[in-house]
Amino acid sequence: MSADGSGRPLVREVHIAAPREMVHRYFTDPDRLVAWIGITAELEPRPDGTFRFEVAPGEFCSGRYIEVDPPRRVVFTWGWESPAIPVPPGSTRVEVDLHDAGGGEATRLVLTHHGLRADAYDLHDDGWRSFLARLRAVAEGRDPGPDPATRTPAEALDDIRRTQARP
């Protein structure tokens, strides 16, 4: 059973009107990564290479690449350096599968996040929804709009907890 009690990991899917070779680079090139998620990034896209980026000022997500298979797949561990987020660095796994969805001109991205605890599930579900929409916009050459990380992840988690505590 997964952390949210559903028996399934968190799964998000998005269709992107861009070739998967391009989409893959948004997970392995620091400049491209921060175009849709984060402020700064330190990436070593090879097995056991560093995966670390600053999502909001002073809030870092970090882990290690497990698999880098251009243009079809990227797998990395994931967690937060802030003790306010109940997901320590490298404690969960994110799989990004890229499928050709249009004769090489479009991509079906399937992101699967394994190992999230129940108290972090909604934060990550909301985060992946928001940030994958930004990825789609950037990869398609559109303005991604305002960055949803204007609140720190800890603030977002507090908001989710307050909402869940309401009768």
C-alpha cells in the first residue's frame, strides 16, 4: 500500500506538444530545469549523480539520479533538505517516462512518485500538478505564468494541513 492509503503511488500524466528528446532535457539540464521548477539547480545526469535544486529561496529538494535513458526515461530519488517537509533527501523515488505521442512531435509524460508518506502526499500531488503544467508551457514555447513556489513548501504543507483539519 502507498503512503496515501490508496495502494497506488502518486501518478501524474501530461501531454506536451514537443519531442520527447527536448522534454527529457528539462530533467537533465540545469538551465532547462529551472525554467519550469526552481531557482537554481545542480544536476549530474548519470546514475548516482547529484539531483539538487532550490525550489524557493532557501528550500532545496535533493536526491540522486538512478537512471538516465534519453529520450525515454529519467529516474531519481527525491526529498527535501528542510525538516519542515516530512520527506528526507533521497527517501522517495520519481520515475519520468516519456512516450512518443505524435510522430516524434509530441510527448506523453507519465510521472510516478513512489514512497510518499500520507502527510506529504497532497503537497506533492498539488506540486506536481502545478509544475508539470509549467513544464508543458515552457516546452511548448509559452509563458508558464507565475511560479507556484512563491510560498515555501513548508508554508504550502501548513495550508494543506489546515484545510484537512477543517470539519
